[in-house]
Amino acid sequence: MESLSLSQLNNHLSLEVKNAFPETYWVTAETSDVRVNNRHCYLEFIEKNPNTNAIVAKAKGYIWSNIFEMLQPHFEQLAGRRFDSGLKVLVKVSVDIHPVYGYGLTVYDIDPAYTLGDLQSERQKILRRLEEEGVLTLNKDLEIPPLPQRIAVISSSTAAGYEDFMNHLTNNRFGYVFYPKLFPALMQGEQTETSIISALDKIFEYRDLFDVVVIIRGGGSTSDLASFDSYLLATNCAQFPLPVITGIGHERDDTVLDFVANHRAKTPTAVADFLIGCVEETATGLFDCRSKIIESAQSFLKITGMNLRTLTSRLPLLANTLIENKKSKLEIYRLQMQNLVRRILAAQHSQLKEKESFFRLSSPKYILDKGYSITLKNGKAVKSVKELQEGDAIETILAEGKIAGTVVRLLDSD
């Protein structure tokens, strides 16, 4: 029986496949298990069911070094992220069966526009989700304080961007004082998301001590921006109680984090300029206010001085006029008072006359002069015979003289 070695069979299959699929083909797939070894890129291409997310197709992929060294920088520059697992790609491949590696797809070209479109689609999906949850503009709605001097900084302590930020901020030409506090975090790689969220959690504990939060990184490769398109990072920043300012070192594209931040600057230095500008704007407003106050005060003093000088020149005339008016009023008051006193005295004199007449007519002497007499017993006037008894000593007072006597007989009043 004639037999074939495995290598012979694989070579035979390889020729058959080459004959059956002699051309290259553009294929859409998702990258998985991407790794680089000796400048060659080895990966898997997979296809998932859109409903169940289950893998429905899989093939090995190879990007040999001579191709990979050209495709990788071109792709990452245009797509704005690292060539890694989990990317939707449009690749130009040939179908091969290698005697050692078996069935696989050899990559000759990659279309970054397809991946970029997918990334943009994913980015828009995250933004729509944030909007539906009502958090997309929460941080943008916060007001940056007039003097944002207490700054919580999230960055890598060794990043050039952090050093540029600090130098620009502390050595500003106005001499404004700032109080930055670094909360270290990884700014690239797979741990970027969790590291920045952890730093935000630490800042949240001391949120009353800060005015704003700054998230900055150096220039670096645009392929590291994928970490800033994270839903978890975006929703944490969007709902943070302090204004978040981003400066993650890229100019071409805005990440999801930039969309939800209160303010987005291109670079760490631009963030420092923004903060300095906020303080400068407040300072300018204060200087303008001071100038207006001084101007108003000077104008007020000038007008007041003029009024005082005018008043001083008119004061003697006003005083004389006032004195004359007072004299006239006093004279009128004197005459009115004099007339009033006269009327009061006349009324009082009339009342005294009436009382004098009443007292005169009511006096005992007046009555005695009329021919009447007063009988006394023990010095008290007798008003009734019932007060007397026979034998009582009595005294009778006449208009002229007195009569002493004794009661001999009492007569009835009838």
C-alpha cells in the first residue's frame, strides 16, 4: 500500500489550496491572542455570532516581520490605538497551509479606516449610553471656581507631561500660587482604566480640599488612547463632584473621557495655561473692580467737595436768613404766649371773683348780719332742740355780741 508522510500530505494540500485560492482576499474578522515574537506577529482571527457572541469561525493569522514592521505603525497612527486583541479589522490575506503551522491566513495589508470606523461606532455607543443614563454632561455642568488653585493631579510621577505641567504651573509669569497634589496612576497599558479610577476614589475622600481634578499624560503613541475610551472611566469622571480637566497629549481625536470632562485641553502644558488663565481672569476682574471703586470714590469726593465749597460760600447768608426767620417766629410765639397768658389770668381772676362771692355769702358773719343768730352747746352749733335738755348751758352768738343762758323750757318745732 502506497503511503504519504505528513509533510508530503501537507505540502500536497498546500499546493491544492494555492491552486484553489490563488489570489488574496479582503476578510473582516476580530483579532484575538495577538502576540509578537522575533518581530513576527502571530494571532487568531475569529468571527462571533452577533446575538450570542459565540465564536462561529476561527483561523490562525500570520504577519511576517517584513510586512508587520510597515503595517503596525501605519495602522496605529491612523486608527489611534495599538494593534491588539479585540479589534474589528479588514485584512488582505492569502489562504495557506503551512507544512508545520497548518491552515492559516497570511496578512499582507490592513485597512485602518475599517477599524477606525468600528472604534468610532463603539465610542458613539458609549456616549449614547452615558446620555441615556443622564450622566453625559453632569461634569460639564459644574462651575470651575474663580480661583482653581487647589489641584488634584492624576498622572504618572515619571511622565514628562507631568513635569511639564508642574514647571509651567509653578513658574507662571504672573507669580500666582497653586497647590497641586499628585495622585499617581498608570497612564498607558491595560491597567490604565482601573488605576485612574482608583486615584479618583482617593481624591473623592478628600474632595473638600480641592477645586478641580486634572488628568494628564505625555505625548506618547496615539495607540494608548484606547484606555480613555472606557465606559467605566467615563462614567466615573462624568459623575465626579469636582470639575475634571483632561490633557492627555493628543490633538487629532477626542476620547470618550474628553467628551465627559468639564474642560478638554490638548496637552498638559495647555491644562496649566487654562488654570493660569482662570486665575488671571479673576484677578483682572478684581483689578477692574478696584479701579471702578477708586474712580467712583474720587468722583464722589470731587462732587462732595464742590458741594461743600458751595455750601460754605452760602452758609453766612443762609445762617442770617435762618436767624431772621427764627426771630420772626419767636416774636410771633412771644405775642401768642402773651395773649394766652392774659386770657388764662383773666379766666382765673373771674373764677376767683365767683369763689370770693360764694364764700362771702356762705360765711357765718354774713348770715348773722342778716339778723340770724347761732346757738352753741359746749362750743358746738345746735341744729335741733332734740340736742338740748332743760337746764343745759347755752351760748347765743349775734351779729354784735354773745348771750349766755340756761334752757328753761323746750318748745316743739311745730
